Amino acid sequence: MSFILDALKKAERDRLRDEKFEIEDFTSPVWELNNITPITSKKLIFQISLVLIICCLGVLILVSVTLKDGLLDDEIVDTTAAFLPDGFAPETTLRAGVHTENSSKIMLPSVPNILITGSIFLSDGSKSNRVFIDDRALRVGDLVDSNWMIESIAVDAVVLRFDDHTTRIAYPGL
């Protein structure tokens, strides 16, 4: 029996000599789940703070842009007021094809004399399309003067409408 125990001890020594690393004891207190202590690192706190600051800045920028766009829309919406007096624009007369005793005349206001200072065109029919006339930013549906309304904004021109009459005004420099 001692021969067997001596052989086992020798085998254990040989094995330990061949293997340089030690196997941890799985029953040691290191492996107990109750001894887990939370580790808060300064780097983790910094990263979470940085993400929160970036999110707050993003929300502030979004709110700022939304309010600014809303204010711009409020400035543009009120187009019911006449910008030019009714008698200011020279009137042109068109004779109707049918003549009666009193020849009828259709009074058509002349195309307004406007200075297009710029435009923003994103796509056909976009609500964000704008045309800058003098010092005003106008969009489709806004009145240029007391008679003419912007019907559409294109890449190279703006189309104005008065009743059934339309006119296309090209942007300067095109």
C-alpha cells in the first residue's frame, strides 16, 4: 500500500514540475457571488456624463431650430395685408372678344415690379421652398402684392398667379 502512495506522490511531483501554472481553487472565497463589490470608475462616470451632455445639447439645438422655424413661419403667414396701395400698380386693359353696346373691359393689374434676391429650392412641391423678394421670405400661397400670389417655386423661376392669369419670372442672372 505504501508503494502505491509513493507512486502517486511521485506522479504528483512530476506533474507539478511539468506544469508551471497553478489551478485556482474553485472553493476559495474569491469565487463566492456574495462578495462582489461594485466598482465605479472615474472613466465610466465621465463617459456617462459626456453622453448626457451631448443628448442635452442635441435637444436644445432641436428645440431652437423648431422655434426659429416656427417664428419664420409666423412672419410669413400674415400675407393678407396689402404691401402696395391698390392704385400704385399701373393697370392694363384687355378687350374681351365679344363686343356689346358698352365694350367690356377686363382690368388686369400689371405684373408687380419685384426684386428677387434669392431662393431655396429643395424639390417640387416642398413646403420648405422659399423665394426672397426684397427683404421678405415668401413661400407658395403667399401674396407678393395685393393681387399676385406665388403659385409655385421652381429651380430657375417663380410662377405668380392673379385669378386665371399666371406669369413666370426667372431668377436674375439665369
